[in-house]
Amino acid sequence: MDFPIHWLIILLVVVLLFGGRKIPEVMRGLGEGIRNFKDGMRGDHPVQPNQNATSTTTTTSTPPAEEKK
């Protein structure tokens, strides 16, 4: 089996960027995302809202201070 050097370089860059411990987490998240996307396209599972999220978020800030002349 011929393993192109390009794939080896890409693998090396990924390991350098994410580190050995982060790669399984990233791949697991990617797999779950693809699975959820496929389920959504088939319409097998209805989308349920996240019960931990708040419905609206409001932020308030103070107006900028006026410059004195």
C-alpha cells in the first residue's frame, strides 16, 4: 500500500497544532456532528431545545463618558 507523503505531513501538522490528547476529543465531536447532521437530514429524531439554555439574554452597558472641554 502506497502511503503518500502528503498525508504524513498533514498528520504531523494536526498533531503539532492540537496535541496528542486533544485529537480524540476533536474526532469524537466531529463524529457526533456528522451523525446529528445525517439524522437531521433523514428526519429520524425531532430537534429538542436545550433545556439548560436561557431563551433570551440581555446585556446592559454604560454609555461612553463624555469628554470635557
